[in-house]
Amino acid sequence: MNILKPNRRQFIQTLGAATSLSMLPGLAFASGKVKARVVVIGGGFGGATAAKYLRKLSNGAIEVTLIERRKEFISCPASNEVIAGLRDYKTLVHTYDGLKKNWGVKVVHASVVGVDAEKRRVKTDTAGSFDYDKLVLSPGIDLDFEKIAGYDSKAQETILHAWKAGAQTLALRKQLASLENCSTVALTIPKAPYRCPPGPYERATLIAHYLKTHKPKSKILLLDANDKVQSKEKLFTGVWAKDYADVLEYRAGWNAVSVDAASGVVTSELGDKERADILNVLPPQRAADIAHIVGVVNVNGRWSNVDWTTLASTAVPDVHVIGDALQAAPLMPKSGHMANQHGKVVAAAIVDLLSGETPRSPVVANTCYSMVDDLRAIHVDSVHRYDAEKKTLLVVPGSGGVSSSASEAEGVYAHAWAETIWKDVLV
């Protein structure tokens, strides 16, 4: 998948010598040479991967600008371990130096305030404007706080979501560490789809481990709007029954619709109420604001539909959308690993398109580990292949699987997976 075919190599070798835009549709002059310019918005697992692999697969022939508000990459995967006191927060934080030094990606730290799709131009708040031949949009998700009554800006100061790694990761860790014994933590899960299907269950499990170890008279309520656990169901429920029956209570079909920060009460759509000393409320989610601004959100007012062979938006030309903002293919999770796969697919597709070749049919894989205590983990994995008849990616029959049980060996694999994917994305 990542090996250039001879005719693509020829395209790369002759790119700088081309004299006519008609020879290379969509390319523009730069410093007297013909070059393709790709702008990538969003430097998470998807966007950073796309930026790196665009440079890698084109042997540097494509000029790539990555626009990301944050000056550091902060990993959501493994952040639950920080909340439970099992990992140093600093291990989540990485620089973009590898993309700049090793691959020649131009990294711009600014916020995108607009995209002119007709002129193919991205406008930022502090760094000016950038023209593009292809735009890769990897915006991630934003949180629909307005879907939960009372979850206003004031309430958000104490009722945390910590679903975007960073300051709230540390804040929730501090809340947990300050908790008195005989206290209650309540974690709510929105209806699927949401970012990282097993993430809330891992968080609840690791919080239960923390409480059992340090504050055994406390408990955690896991209030799930879905009718069952959304990922690794038998594995999670088995661990809960065996190891955390005294500290973790799971309730399915419990959809949080309002919160009261003053009293610490969360209310379900059926009127059930629970009071907790810590409320960790995850609101419903949608494609981030910039996706709406660009105009690529065309599914239920929440997600972006794409042509799965190229990840090109079905709403706006020359814009490719990847990562959590997508209307996912059947059984495809919104995960960091999958966003990384999207980044590689879109990079290969854009190089193909700019070289006049037909993009190949994609095959992607996903692996997701969840820690269940300080040493043990469980995992699920899957392979997804493009189906030309249905025009989407479908799980390959017989591929993938789940752990037989939680184990320390899988804990080692989980930590190795994190280190490996961070390097793949950023180095």
C-alpha cells in the first residue's frame, strides 16, 4: 500500500521539471517550479499522519502545511491511565519536531477561521492564508453541551468531560485524588456514535481500580445511554464482576439529559436522579466546528460523508475528511488507530490523484487496547476492506477478534502499541 509504483516514481522525478499546468491538473507554480500544495487542518492522529505520509509517499514532491492550534500533540489514548494515577501526564505530550525535521512538513500553530473552497484558500486568525490544491480536514469532534441542560460554561468548570486530553485530564485526576472515602463518582456515556467506543468503559474500570486500591468505601456509577456496553462487552463485564463488583455499578439505558453543578445531581431522560461527589459527564458529540464552517457536514447535522476510495468529501470539492468527524463505515470505530489509518489512505489517494492514477481500493485495520488495572489489558481488532458494490468499507469476514481474557502480557502490548503509534504519527 505504501510502495510507489514505477509510474508514480516517474511522476515524482519529473514533477519539478513540468512546464504546463495542463500536464498536472490542480498543481500550482511555486518558486518557478510546479508543485502540489496540500493543507492539512488538525494535527491529531489523523492529520499528523496524513501530513507525514503525504511527504513520505511523494518523496517530498508535495508541499504540506499542517495547521494545528495546539503547540503540542497530547494523546487521548492512554489518558485514562493518567486520570487513575497509573501514568505520568508528560508521557502523553509530544512535539511536532519530527514532522518538521524528518519530513519537511510546515507546521503552523493557528486557528482556522475560514475556508474559501472556490479559491481553495484557508484563512487563519494569526498566520495569514494558505492556498491549496487539496485540503485534508482532520478536525476531530466537538461536544454538544447544549444537549444536556445545565451543562453551561459555569458548570463546565467543575463537571468535567476530559474527552479531549489536556488540562481536563489533569483536573479530573486532581478531583479523584482529592476525593474522600465513602464518596461516589458518576460517569455518563452518550448514545453512540462517540469518540472511542471502549474509552468510557476503560475509564470507569481504571477509576474502579483506583477506588478499590486507595478509597475502598467509595464507588463509581457508570450510567450508559446505550442499551449495552459498546465494545469488548463480555471482557469488561467479566472484569467488573470478578474484580470490581463492590465498587462499580453499571446501568444501561441511562441517558443523561441534565446536570446541576451546585448539588452534583445528574438526571436521566426518564427522570431518574443520581447525586455524586464527582460528575464526569460525556456529552453527545459531532464533527468539530471547522467541519461545519467548511460545509462538509452532511449526515444528520453531525458527521461528514465521504467517498471511501479517497476520503474525499461528498459535499465540497478538493476537500478530504478523515478521523472522528466522519460518518463511519459499518462497525468502524472512531478511534485514534483508525484515524491514523485514514491518514495513510488519504495520503496515498492524493498522491495517486495528483499523479493521474486511479486510487486503489483501501484496506484498513484497527486495534484498540484497554487497561483494566495497573498491569492487565484487553483488546479488540478488526480489518476493513472496500466493497465496490456497496461503496463502503466492510469488516473482512473472519478477521480480527478480541482477547480471551485480561492479562499482563496484553498490558505490555498496550503500552508498546501507544509508543509505536505515537512514533508512526509524529516521527
